Amino acid sequence: MTPSPKFPPDPSRWGLSWGGWLDNRRGEWWLLAQLALIAAHLLPPWPSPGSWGYAWPLPLALAGTGLFLVGLLLALQAFLRLGPSLTPLPEPMPGAALITSGAYARCRHPLYQAVLLCSFGVALALGSLLHLALSLALCGVLGGKARREERALLRAHPDFAAYRESTPAIIPRCPWLDWREL
């Protein structure tokens, strides 16, 4: 049985410290890069679709909005399933259970998958090359962060190796975002 989440989560449990921000002891730099890229999505579209001489097609804008909303729903589902094991850092919470059900049966990092869906949804909704570049950069950061997280999960949970081989990482069959031996 999965433990129920505590609302709101207690950030003091996450182990964030000034020393960690300086020396990256728990992967704080991965978190910083992730947050910076997510915040950059607030920038206006560039180049604006109108500068290409035509309006961005409404069906593409609606599809992007839908993708963004699906990402939010998947994030909520993963957040609720993770419960007290939630941490923004790639180092797992001490003593946290290994969650492999619900959203975590679909992929090993559903929160990262949800963030990428939201990011690509914004890029598609806005028709922005800048936001597409931010999405691709986010793929790189989340792929690297997930790899660090998995090294720690292997140390903390011996049964993680079998789970890793049977479950996609972030996006199934996408080379940087799924590194299983297929």
C-alpha cells in the first residue's frame, strides 16, 4: 500500500541547504537548471508566429494547450502517488519507499514526463522556436537528473534494477529519455 501524501509537503525534509547549493551534494544544480528552464517558459514567444507572415494555426494552438493540460493531470497523478517520498532533488528521501504503481507503472519518472509534456505543449501552443529550444534543453536536464537519481535509487533499493529493466524511464523508446536495454 502506498503511503498517503501529506499536504502540504514539508520542504525541510528535502535536505536543501546553502552548502548543497554551493557544492551540489544532493544534486541541487540539476534542480536549479530545471527550475531556470521552467521559469524561462514565461518569456514571450520568439520569433512570434506573426513575424513569419501568417497567424499560428488555431488547431496547433489548441493541441498545445491540450498537451499542457494533459501534462498537468499526469503531474498531479504522479505527485499524489509519490506522497511523502516526494523530493525535488535527485537524491531519494532517506527511508522512502520505492513507488512502482500508478503513474510509476507507466514510466519511472512520470513527473519529468509531465514537465516535458507541459513544456512541449507551451511550445506548440505559442508556435515559438525559443520555447521549443527550452523544451529540448529541458529534455537534456531531466535526462541527466533522472540518471543521477537512478544511481541513488540503485543504492537505496536493490529491487530497483528489475523495475528499471521493465519500465521506460521518461519517454518510451526515446534514446536520451529511455535508456533500458531493449
